Amino acid sequence: GFSQTTLHPWAEGSASGGECICEAFLPNSTFPIKELISLESTAVEINYKLQMEISKVEIYEVKLKVYVAKIMNLTVLIELMEDDPDSYSELHIEEVKIKIKQVEALIVELQASIQTTSAVVMIAVLTYLEITYDKNQVLVTRREYIILQQKLEECERRHNEIFNPDIGICNHGGIRRISKPIISQLNADLSAGYKYGGWGKDSKPLPGSENMYWYSGSTDTLVSRITQYSDYYNLIMRQGFKTHQLYVQYNYDWRGTGNNYIVRENNLYYQFRSPFAMGKLNMTSVKVEYKLIPMASAQFSYHYSANQNLDFAADESGLWVTYATEESKGKLVLGKINEVSFEVEEVWQTSIFKPSVGNTFMICGVLYATRSVDTKTEEIFYTFDTRTEQESYVSIPFEKFQESYVYLDYNPTDQKLYMFNNGYYISYHVWFNYEGSRDKLLIDE
């Protein structure tokens, strides 16, 4: 014999012959191999029953067609008898009654055969198996996942109905409303101190660069560099593929001021610092040129930031710049830029005082100007249509993530507004006015 000491849930001891023994306690919840074999057998049985049910359904379908034809014939006959009851004898009426009884008997027979089907048994078996063995509710979770996936697909379908059509086409009556702010994340420098900057996409991307994003940020209004990202994922992961430095000591100084730049055809359009002029950095050839704007003043900036004297914008119709002059007494001037000659080729004078304006952007040849309502609300309060030269005062409020922002521009490739709000990447969907309210299917923003 041997002695042992029992410990729970496991034990060890030694036999008299010097052998070591180990006793382990295994809970009842071991892998249910027998149940699994039974489940597999049940699945085979259910599959067989399912095939039988499918064949029954096919038979029922044939029977139903016969029954429907009989009922239709009876219906026609009864209608004829009701229209002219005197033309039918008691014998005819008895024959119709017999036919009705026959159809009723056939329907009862069909109902009985359906009720005796094993479909109910199958559902009961599956329900029992699920309750008994699906302790972690895998099947329930999977069903919920499938429902969620279907909802997401429906949401995506409706989203595409709204935003993909009519990109680049101006068959609308201007902005109807703006979504709530979509907050991407803090800037790529991961610093709330980088309050000055901008981000977005190329408004007229070169082939292969349709998904490219860019970002420029700083702790002041000096514009010293811009970083490009191959797509949104790399923007969020802060993995830029190219950073262009606008200043290299003893070599060149291409720096700018203000934060109202845009990227178009891989060119950065920005406010050149010295001299005060329009700047254009070709990020493909890494060459810079600048052009002076006659009478443009460096005195008048936007409400939220200093040195925002030249504001570049791009829309479906081309490249634009806004500024103010001494002659206009600070009222905003809009200029259309010839992208080939890089000259302001046409000018419109507005009636709004630029320092009272939060920011401006262009959509389909229409200038939109914003102003602050309160710490959480901005408002589009003014529009100027360059096609009709008509200006309007409107009220289209939208929510700000934080109180102050230094960058706001529209991109015609996705019909979104891009904002740099206190160091954060923010964007907005834009909804337009269409004839017949074609945007009634909008999902909640």
C-alpha cells in the first residue's frame, strides 16, 4: 500500500515504493466530446429534415396553385350566380356548395400537413442546443454582429447616395446646412500649443494622389513647413511621406505668414512673408514663385488670428484669394486667380469689414463668410455670388469643437469643410439646397 495527502483542487504525495504520484481535480465542464458527436448527428438529421421540408414546400406550391385556380373559378361562378340568380336551379346551387366544401377540405388538409411538419421540432432542437452549449452566447453575438453589419451597410449606402453624387457639379442653390463637427484627432505634432495651422486634401489632385492629405502647424503664425500623407490612415498615424521645409539657413527663406493656405495640383498656395505677396510652392519640382497683388494690404486680418491678410480658396470653378485694401477701408475684396499666369485676373468688392469676419471659403463661385455667435457656435452670415454679383445676408449656424479656429476651407473633391480648431483636425459635411428637396433621405449627422 501507499499513503498520500489529498489536496484540492490538486494533490501530490509519494508511494511506499518511492514513486511520486499526482492527483488532479478536473471540473465537470470538460470538453463535451459526446455532446459534440450528438450535435453533429443532430445536424445531419436536421439537414435531412431540411431537405424534406424543401421538397414539401415545392409540393405545397403546386397544390396552392391548384387551390388558387379552383377558388378563382368558384369566385367567378358565384359572381355570375349573384348577378342572375334566376338562371340557376337548385341543382346548380348544390353543385357549387359541394365544390366549396371540397376546396375547404383541401385547405384543411394542407394546413394539417403544414402543422405536422418537423420545422417546429427543428427550431426547438436548435434552440435547446444553443441554450445548452452556447454558454458564451457566440451565436447570439454573431447574430447581433450580422444585424449591426447590415445597419452599417445601409448607413454606407445612404451616405453614398448623399455625398458621392454630383461631386464637382453646381446644380444646387447653395448651402442648406452643415453637419456637426467631425473630430479626427490632435495635430501630428501632438501638441495643443500648435494652435496655428491647417489640414486637408488637394483640391485638384494629380493622378494617383486622390487620397493624399497634408498638414502644416506651428506655435505662431509663421509658416515654415508642410507635411504630406499618402492617405487618411497615415495622417492619423503621423506617418508622412514628404515634409517640405520653407526655410533652410544660408540657403533659402520661403516662409509665409497666416494660416490660409491650400494645396491644389500639388502646389501650396500661401501668403509669402517677404515680400508680402501670393506664394506658390510647387511640391513636385520644389520651386517657389511669388506675385504681388496690387493694393493688397497687410493691415487687415480675420477676427481669430493675426497675419491672415491673404486667404486662398479653391472650389469647382478654380482658385481664389480674398484680401482687403486701404482703398476699400478694410472691406473684403475677392479675386479670381489665373492658375497658368498666377495673376489675379478679376476682382469683386464686397460690403463686409474683413476684421469682423471669422473666415471665408468658396463653393461654386459663391463666397461664404463666417462670424462668431458664441463660444460653441459659428455662423455663415454672408454670401456673394460672383456669377450674379449679388450679395446676401443669411444665417446658417454650425457647431465649433472649441471656441477659436484659424483655418477653414472647402474642398470640392469631397464637398467637405476642413477646419483647424485649436490644434485639432476638424471636418464638416455640407448639405445643399436642391429643387424638389432631393436631400430628404439624409441621415442624422
